[in-house]
Amino acid sequence: MKPFITSLLLFATILVNAQKQEDLTYLSSGGKLKPLQAIMDIRHYDISLAVDIPNKSIQGHTIVDLNLSKSTDTILLDLVHLLTVDKITVNKKPVRFEQKDDKIYITSTKSFPIGKQLVDIQYGGVPPIAVKPPWLGGFTWAKDSSGNDWVSINIQKEGGRMYFPCKDHPSDEPNEGVDMHITVPKGLVVAGPGLLQKTTHQKNSSTFHWKTNYTISNYCVVFNIGKYKVAKDTYTTINGNIVPIEFYVLEEDTMHAKKLIATKIRDTKILEKYFGEYPWYKEKIGVAEVPNSGMEHQTMITFNNKFEYAKIGNEEYSANLFHEYAHEWWANKVTNKDWAHMWIQEGIGTYAEGLAHYDLGGQEAYNKIVAGWKRSIKYKKPMVGGEELSEDETYAGNDIYTKGAFFMHSLRFVVGDQVFFPTIKKLSTDPQYTYDNFVTSKDVEELFSNAAGYSLKPFFDFYLRTTKTIEINVKELGYNKYLIKPNNYIMDLPLEIVINGKAEKITLTKDGVTVNSSHPPMIDPTGYYLKTVTIQ
């Protein structure tokens, strides 16, 4: 009876945890930074976990290397309440702790001093199961078509606390990277960030040690498990660095590997052309096949579109593969300090798709994708709704993608290509905005304003902080004479109009401009602005 009772108790535990997961939609990364965490600078995470696939559980420990800027009697870390902490040491000494509200309060009768603290947390349990990966995250426990176990993790919305103790805020990444020691049943393979250091085989299991030395967002600190084969190649970057390409592909799908790698090489050349050298050339260009839609996990983006490609011009193209790859520049290298400015990574990442369409299919393909963005904008809320917002508060609908991308399209017209392209490349390459440093909308606005030689703040504010469109009125003044005037003036803007069948570029001022035309002038026929035109 004992095996039956044990199985029954385990089933009951899993069932209780599954019921609790219904409440996890409240979890959202970011928001207002807590004072106890504001004094904390994360330097490194070392995660060691054994993954029990039959029981959908994990067990192990995480060492958090952090610096305190002030002495404190409490160290505050985040961890979902479904995982139970067994023991904590700070600098190898046992300490008291309390788990409450998806947090760990680590306390000392003597204050933790200024400086380095090594916090070692032993924990385990049944982590959250993803409800709708990658958007509602957690673990996905799946099988490939051959019946092999296939596991993925997605935690962008909820944050790293979904499976490891951390400071869960986008403004603090581990500057010295992450080590991961993941143990899985023998025969399976773990794909992770950075470079694989070592694989240790035990009797019934294997441990994979992955290491990245780069700073990395919490939600990119993930691993994937599958019956993988590793397809390999190399790529020589625009600066002459040779970087390995590794595609962790299911054994059953290896016939698709060569084409996918060739697509990655071509896409890398496009992205480097506009945004500079591949950011993680010291480690790898990585892709892992997963059972859900892809994500931008640093140096190991995930991918699943059943290896289906669209045609752009004469070239085959995967929107899923390209978009997540663009995030290696826009999200992973150029990172928003606060989820309130998430449009930077999502909007510019989406705009990168437009540039790819131009390179592959010409102006017609570019115009088509831009028109698609415009049609999909919902105007439900501003792209930037304040400061210190959670991921949930910003991520409502697709406007941070499509309106963000269309904003870059508009900005390009306003400042011109000679300013736009060097400036966006500076944003993606200058140390001031990359790797250990973070950006906000103000940083982007000031960078483009300085490059243009005049303030673009009104234009940024209008697009980012309102849901309005530019209202332009065309009024007939007399025979073949028209006044073109903005109803809601933002700033002097270049405007394309068609007069007597010929496109002209004028500057639309507060007082408007008068034109002579034998037909009503066409306003912004190419579609550079989000606008409403009325004719009187």
C-alpha cells in the first residue's frame, strides 16, 4: 500500500499547486522599486537545480551574489510561494527567514553590512505551469512527436521569481552574469544562455553547466530541455569576430537545421547593417526549438513555427525567428530601465522587421508591413503611461509593438534618413545605452533631438504619452486655393502633399500653409503619420 499512498500524496500535492496557479496572473515583473531592494546591486546568480520531469518539480539551490549600498537588517528577494525554501545562509552562516507574498525576508539580529553578501537559498517544489506560454509564463511540460520529454520556461511577465530567488526588477541585472547547473534525466539535453562549460554524466542523469559572463535580464535566465541534437556553424561578424552558431533542434527535426542556420546568417547580416555587430559575439548565436511560441532569451532565442516560412520578395522569411532575434539588440543589449518604456525594445524590435522587409522585398514590402502596423493599432492607452510600471501595466494589447514600430517610421520621416540611421545605430552601439546601462524614453528622445539639432520632445510626447492622432484640416479658400492647417498642433513637421499630381514636401506650421492646386491636395499619401484629415 505504501507506493500507492505515496503516489496519492504526490498527486494531491500537484493538484493543490495546480489549483493555486490559477491565482498567479497577479504576478507581474517590475513596478515601483522597493526600498529594501533599491540598496541592493545584483552581481551574479549561480543556479543549481535537479529537474524531476515525472513529478514536474525542481530541487536545488541558488547563490545570489549582491552588494549592499547601506547596512540593513533585512535582505529582500523574490520567489513564488509555490516553491518552499528549506535553508538560507548568508556568507556561509545560517540566517532566519520568512516566506510571504512571493517574497523571502532574510533577517539578522545584527545588520548585514555594506558590501558583498553571498546568499545561498536551498529550495524546491512544483514550479508554476505556464497557462499560455510565453505570455502567461511558467514551465511547459510537453512531449515531442516521438514521445520524448520536452520542457520550456517562459517568465517575461512574471519574472525570474517563477523558479529562482532573485531581485525581480528590470533595473538590476547580474553584472557578472549567471552560472546554471541543470540536472536532467539521462538522454535529454539542456539548452541555456552563454557557453556550455561541461556536461557531467551520472548513472541515470546528466548535469549541464551553462555560463554567461554578460549582464542578462532575469526573464532570459532560463533553460530548455529536450531530445536535442546540436547543429553547428560559425559566423564572422561585421567587425571580423568569429562567433559559433548552435541550433538545439529536436532529433526528429534535424532535416530543418541547415535551412534555419542559413536564415540566421542572412538575418544577422541585415541586423548588423542597421544596428551594429552581433552583441554576444564572445559567446554564441543560439536557437532552441521549443513547444511554444518563441522568445528573445539571450544567446539562446527560442523558436517554434513548424519550420514554415513566408515569401518576402524572392526570399524565405520567418517573422517569429527574425523578431526574437532582433531582441538580441533591442531588449537584451539595449534594455529599458523600467517596463514603462517597454516600447523601446518591442517597438524598435518590430521596426527592425520593416527594415528586413525592405532589404528582402524592396519598398513595396516595407510599405506593406507598415500599413499592417497601422491597421492593428488600437489606441486604447498611451505607450508610456507613467514611470515605475509593472510589465502588466504597460503590456496591454499590441500597441507597444505596432504603434512603437510606426512611431519609428514617422520619426525617420521627420528627421530624415541621414539623421535617423546613424542615430539609431548609436543607440544600439554606444556604451552609454547598452549592456550594463539602461534606457528610458527620455534617453531616446534626447539622443534624437541632439542629432536633429532641435527638440523632438513634443513629437515624442504626442506619440508615446497620448492616444491621439494628428488632425489636419484642408479648407478651400477660393478657386484652386487651399489652406492646410493642423487642428492639434504639435510642432513644425515636414508634410508630404500632392499638388497638381506632384508630391511636394512642405513644413506644416501652427498657422498652416496655403497651396494652389487644381484638385484638392492629397495629404501624406505615403502614410508617414498617424493622422485624421478633414476637408471643408
